[in-house]
Amino acid sequence: MSHDPTTATAYLRKLTSLTDRLTARLEMETDAFATRRAADVVAGLAETQELANQYRKESGHLKANRAILMAAPASERMALVKATEAFEAVLAIHGRTVEAARTISEGLVRTIAQEVAGSRAMGTGYGASGQAYGGDSRAITLNRTA
């Protein structure tokens, strides 16, 4: 199936614009993590997810319909390639930043849980029979997934 150059150009421009917007969102999130403003990331999470879903859908459509790509002018194809390269570079940095934030958060939770468990485990002394009194019997649950 062949596509006309006008439609192909419009589609590639739309995908290039979407890629640029998603790249900008990921750059903003990376900056927010770097400047310890994680709440800013949470506030825009729905928008980022929506852009990511649209990107996945549209890039999958283009991959399945290579004729669209071939019908577009070389300048539009190159613009999309450049936008995609920039997106992939930002995505790699974003991934490392999110992984670092996750590692730090899990480490903090683990440390706090160990402190709580350690303070609860202290014995309260010995009774008349020579047996130790039981400590706090409440359990601590640490979920290892974030």
C-alpha cells in the first residue's frame, strides 16, 4: 500500500512533535529529580504516561507501515531520526535517574524498618522465673517492591 507524500509528511511531523514533547517531559522529570522536587514528577505523571502511550502506539504504527516512512520527504525522515536520537539519549539519563531515586528510597525504607525492628527487639528484662520478658510482638512488613 502506498501513501501520498502529503499524508506521510503530516504523519511524520505529528510523530516528531510527539517525540519532542515526550523528550521535554522526561527532561523536566530528570531535572525535578536532580533538584529534589519529586512532587513535581508525581503531579505530571498522568501526562507523561499519556504521551508515552501515544508514542508507543504511533511508533508501532509507523514500524508496521514502513510505506508511510518511505513516502515522506528525506528532510522529514531526518527530523524524526534526530528527534528519536534525542529522545533515546534523554530516556537513558531519565532511566538512570529514576533507578537512583528508587535505590535511595528503598534504602531509606529498609534503614528505617531495621531501626524500628531493632528498637522493638530489645528485651524488657527477666522475670522471677529467670525467663526474659517478651518484647513487642507486632510484626514489621517490608515490601521489597517499589
